[in-house]
Amino acid sequence: MFPVRAVRMAAMLPVSPLHPLFAAELAGMGLADIPVEEFHAAMDRYAVLAIRNERPPSNEEHLAFSRRLGPLQQMKMLTMLAKSKSRLPYLELVDVGNLDENGAILPDDDRRRLYNKGNLLWHTDVSFDANRATYSLLAAHRVPPGGAPTEFADTRAAYDSLPSRMKERINDLVVEHSVWHSRALAGFSEVTPEERATRPPSRHRLVHVRAGRKALYLASHASHIVGLPLEEGRALLAELTAHATQPQFVYRHAWRLGDLVAWDNLATLHRGTPFDDTRHPRDMRRTTVLER
């Protein structure tokens, strides 16, 4: 059984809802001034919190706030990316943009470009690791025309709306997650055994409890359901993902320069949306808070 965090009292932060079911906006408050307990309470309620800033937070401000929320994932240099240097100065910052270590747009034939196409699929960060991600916090340092929106889906509301028979069917199922499964879905399938060994698969319950509510835990990293025939399990996962990402469960965030958006990976799915990433630079930096 996974630990269940106690449900917190209603948030006192001055937030404005962005969607009928979840997601809210917080403006006029610097990261250093946000009380951690009130932030947790807001996340328990809304699962996505868009923090509006007049300028992008510095790397140090971003990290300092994130470290108050829990242990941070350190970015591992994957063998397949052949990336000897990081564009960013801290291992806890994940580069989610389309720039190389010199700040230039990645060339068309760079393997990192193909690997990053997996971010356009519905997913939850780090579900392929045994130590799951709680929050992700993504800061916009450079935004292409149109905002290159990110979409979020509320997997708590999606679970609530399932028929009782489906809830009974999936309640005790376990899913194996693999980053290589999602990358293959996005067209990145030429992976060596050495590369594959850098990210072994992990298993998690399909239904879990987050802040007192049941939620689905699935999407593109979810390779198969343990104990079910492969195609049957994948068909069920596809059906549940399609259900969870219906328009009534989705909030679409168009990025503004300076935004820092936090989301709960245990209560939401998300995906990037396409833009002309061969012409327009996008500089996005993420920290990832871990369960333990």
C-alpha cells in the first residue's frame, strides 16, 4: 500500500479557479512568500496551480521553493541523449525546452528532439520510477508564439465519473510503467540494451488515493496491466485514458513569460501541444518533487 497523505484544510491562498473541476491561478505573490502548508492545501483542492510572475523566477528561486515541498529528482544524463553537458547549472532542473547546451534550437536530426516528442502524449511525470513524483513545477523562461499550451486532465474527477462496474473491475489492478514504452509510441524505438538499462520499468496501482480522493494513475508510460493478456490490458488502459482526457476533465494552459505552473502528478495527467519547434525557441525548466 502507498502512504496516504492526510487531507488538509481548505486553502487560504488568494487563488482564482480556472476550470469548473480543478486548476487555479495565483497572482501577486512571490514564491518566497507562499506558505508551504497553504500551498499543499491549494494543491489538494485544485491539483494544478498557475503562479503568475512578472518575470521568470531565477533558477535559485525556483529551486528554493521546490525544496520546501520535498526531495527533488536529480536529472540523470541518459546515455542515449549523448549529452555530456547540461544547459542548466543544477542537476535538480530538468530542461523541457528545445534548446541545446549552447542555447541554439536543437537540429532536426538530434535524438533529443525525437525523444522529447513523448512529451506530447498524455502522461504523468516519473511514473516509470519506483519513487513516484508528487509535484512538478515548470517555469516559462521563453515562450513561443501562441503560448505552446500544456493540457492537464483531472484523474480524480475522471475516476468519480466511472460506472460502478468499471470501478470494481480496476480497483486492485497493477500497471507496469516504462519510459521506453511511451517513447516507442512517439516513434523513438531504436534503443540499445545499455540505454534501456538506465530506466528500468516500475509497477504501481492503477487506482490509488490522493488527498482523500481516488484517482487513476495511467497514460503513455503505462505499458501493460500485470496479470492480464497484453492486448486486453492495453485496450483497458487506452479506454481509461480516453475517458480521463475528455474535454470536461481538461484544463488548457497557454503559457505567459514568467509563469510557474505546479501540478500534482498523482491527481492529474498532462501533455504538451505542438508548435513550430524548428523555428521558435522554447525555454522551460522543471523541478520534480518525489514521494520520498
